[in-house]
Amino acid sequence: MKQILQYLFNHQTLTKAEAKSILTEISQGKFNDNEVTAFITVFLMRSITLEELEGFREALLQLAKPVDLGTKDLVDIVGTGGDGKNTFNISTLASFIVAGAGQKVAKQGNYGASTISGSSNVLEELGYKFKENEDELKADLEKGNICFLHAPLFHPALKSVGPLRKNLGLKTFFNILGPLVNPVRPDFTMIGVANLEIARVYQYLLQKENQEFMLVHALDGYDEISLTGDSKIFDKNGETIYSAQDLGFKNIEPESISGGKTKEEAAKIFLSILEGKGTEEQNSVVLANAALALENTRKYGNYFDCLALAKDSLENGKALNSLRSLVDG
């Protein structure tokens, strides 16, 4: 590792093969904590390259516990995290709304590394027990159109670096990798990105695979559609800027989508929104994200058709039923 670190400290970058090999060795515990922390720190000081991202991703997918849910007609809605905005769990809430609208969701998530409450934190707080058995995940999918994959159970590399990431408390390249390594490999992915540089790297990578994808970025720095300003949306056909009004809503203030100060508070906000007690601003944000995820499948009509489906899911308790079926299952 010393030679690798010296090479990187001299402003060199890794090839795809080198990146794949190093991450594989990290997951096998070949380096000590200090060496791994130093390696991770390199990518806090500069952006990850396309080749490095491809290599790291290939390693994680190859090492991942395989999961076959019997279909790839699945959606994942996920953010890179690390935007420092402390919003409530918008993409996870949008996932339940999409499930309530009738679209099957395979949501991968993790504990918050640089936030108070990641998707795994909030679901655990609400009583969900993580599952890694394929049959149990399939059963969840059948009951409520959604299953949840706690990333460390499926990615040994993520499990081994979890404590280091927690101690750093900063966004690392694992945040950037997370949305790209769902072991289910769903057909449709909507990824929230915290900056445009990473959005472009994602776009190049996903375009090479000719995959259906949507990347969303709020121009004021959120890794989701925040409605606090304009948003840029990328797909395989290009990129477009949308205002809140273009998406059928009005602009909102950042404070109105705060995620609270504790995991308990985050879970309370989460549940209140699904129970129909959310504020107009909270509802607007989750509905916009859910509608875009539905539109990305090309199965439910245009954006406003999808927005109507999302509203029906939230307002008529369908999204809440999906949560209950998952937690009580």
C-alpha cells in the first residue's frame, strides 16, 4: 500500500484494473486501518476519475452477495449523500410512494456516514429488521412492492470500511459508489448527486452501458430535487434544467425540509409524512422526486401523469401500507 499511496500523493491516478485490484484487497483485510484511511483521504482531496469509478464499482459488484428477485423491472431511488444539507429522508420516502403507486422498488441503503439519519437508520428506528435472505426479500416485494437491502450485508468491502467512514464523518468515494452497486441491478435508477462534476462522471459511466437512468441535482447543492431552487436532470438523452414551477410546485425554504437533530426525530418526521400529517413543503418534495422516478420507467405516462399517481399513493395511504407491510412483515 505504501507504494500505491506514494504514487497517488504524486498526483497520479489509477487505471480501472488497479482500482479494482486495490478495492478487492481492502475488502479482504490486506491493509491496516491507517493505510485504508490514507487511501480514502486521497479522494477527499481530488475528484475520482471515470476509470477509478469503473474499477471500484466492478470490484464491489463482483464481491457482492448475489441477489435474484425474479425480475429486473425494479426501481432504486438513492442519493450520494454528503451534501451537508441535513434534509429528512427524501429518497427513502419517495421509494415508498413509488411502491404504493404500483411500481416495485429494490431500495439499497446504509447508515448515515455524514448525516444524522441514513435510510438504514430511519427504517431500523421504525422497527424494520434487516434481511439478507433472498426468499424474504422476494416476499417483501410481493407484499408491499418494496424490499430494502442494507448495503453492508451485501457488500463485504463496505462492511470492512464502515467504522473508518463513521470515524471520518465525511463524504468519501464510497458515497459515490453506493448508488451504482445495488446487487439486484435494477432496470431503473434515479440517483441524486451533490455536485455537477460527479453527475457528469456518472452520466459517462451509465451512458456507456445504455441503461435507463436519471440523475438529479439541485443547483444550490442538494443531492435530490429540493424545490429550494432550480434543478438539473440528466438522462441518457441529455440534460435539462427545471424550476419548481416546471414540476408543478412553488419554491420552498431550506428550513422546511430539515431532517431534525436526532435519529428519533428523523423517524418521527418520516412517519408523519406517510401518515398524511406532512407539511405542504415536505409533501411537495417527496412527490416531485417520486414522480420523476416513476417517469424514468417510461411506463406511467408523462411527468404530470406520474405526479397524479404519486399523490394518490401518498394521500390515500398506499405508501403507508407499503411501509407497514415491510416493517410488520
